Amino acid sequence: MSENLLTLSSVSKVFDTPSGKLRAVDDVSLEVRQGECLAIVGESGSGKSTLANMVLGIYPPSEGELRYRGALLPARRELAHRRAIQLVQQNPMSSLNPRRSIGASLRLALDVHGIGEKSKRWQRAGELLKEVGLPGDYRSRSPASLSGGQRQRVAIARALACQSDLVVLDEPTSALDVLVQARVLKLLNDLRAARGLTYIFITHDLSVVRNIADRVAVFEAGKLVELNATEKIFADPDHPYTRRLIAAVPVVTRKEEELRARLAKNTHEDS
């Protein structure tokens, strides 16, 4: 069995709002195993993005603790923590500086973390682009000159530049059309196999999950309501909320069509 790379123990996040305290994440405990892809799914407001922000160190937990390779993750992250845990956002245009060339953005990651010889970092930027399926000479291009799928590949390359162990992917394909989405998912799967990466994949789209995740954590109103292998989640979900989510996934096979009919019946009986 793979060792746990990241462990969350009784983690909660409470925000003060004009209407009172809001428990965006409520007493969540889970482990992320080395080399796996763990999908965090749920509708808007379920707490999945807040959880991701705590993993990244953007929000400190209000309660509980996070451990990385067994060591406590402090509220104020050190440079080594930021290098080890990287983010790929939903919209790379918001994370790529439009005034910097693609190569400059990639080189900045290398410069900040002191990775490789300084004289070879521009060359390394080209190598990273090739690793994500883009020509190395795209280093000189601007983010605005690339398509959405190409920009997302650049965002992935920047995470790879840091030689991180854990990559948090926050809705990384939701802004892409279906064909480009499939290509990016294949790229992510290939990179995980080649580099031994670990993913936390944040999404509301379960049709994406079945193509990339090993396990699925289902969130509803800040609570972890189900955690299981992807195959089990799609074949025989336990929680009524999970069954409602699965019932909304587009049908691909006859087995899934039969499952949808059964879930619809079960959901009706639960209500």
C-alpha cells in the first residue's frame, strides 16, 4: 500500500460573515496517498475549493491539522512547502503574467526556487514545454497568443518546473471544450505515470473524474460524506448525495444506463 503523502486530521475552516459564522469545511479527516489522484467533488459551496486553499496554505485551518510526509504544515508556509505543493488553476490567464513571455514565466519558477544552473534555465523552459506537448520555441510567445488548452499546458509545465510532489488541480479542464479536455486529461495521466506525481483534482464534473481519479471524496455543505475508490463510487455509491451526483453524469455505457435507472429509483425512495 502506498504511504500517505498528505494527512488532514479533523480539519475545519470557519469564516465570519455578516450573517454569522460559516463552517465552509467541517471536521474533515482524509489521507492523500503517494502517487494517487484523489478527486474532491461536490457542487458549488460544498467546501472543496476551501479545502484546496488550506492544502496550499492560502487559508490556515480554524481547527485540526495538516501533515505533509508526516511533518506538520505550518500556517505560514516556507519556500520548500510552496515548491512541494503546486497549483494548476482553472483559468491559466489569471495566473500567467500577460506581460511576460511563456519562457519568462517558466524561468521565474526556476529562479525563485533556485532549480538548476542559472545559465541553463532558459533551455530548461523549452524542455518543460516539450514535456507538456508544446514546441520549445513557444518560450518567446505571450500567453495571449496561445489557445486555452495550450495555456493550461503551460500552467502544468510551471508546476513541473518546481519538481513538486503534490499538484492541486482546481477545475483544470472546466474552461476547455470536450476534445481539448480529453487531451489535457491524457497529458496529466501520462505525467503522473512518468514522474510519480500525486494529484488532488478539484471538480464539480464527475464525468471528468472517472477518467483520472483513483479515489473520490464527495463533499456536501462542508462535510466529507463519502470517500471510496472511483470504481466503487460509480458502480455502487453509498450516500444519497453521491447518488444524486452520479445520476446527473452523462451516460456512456449500458451498465451506466442501468445504474442511472437504479439510482433514480433509490433517490426517489430516499426522498
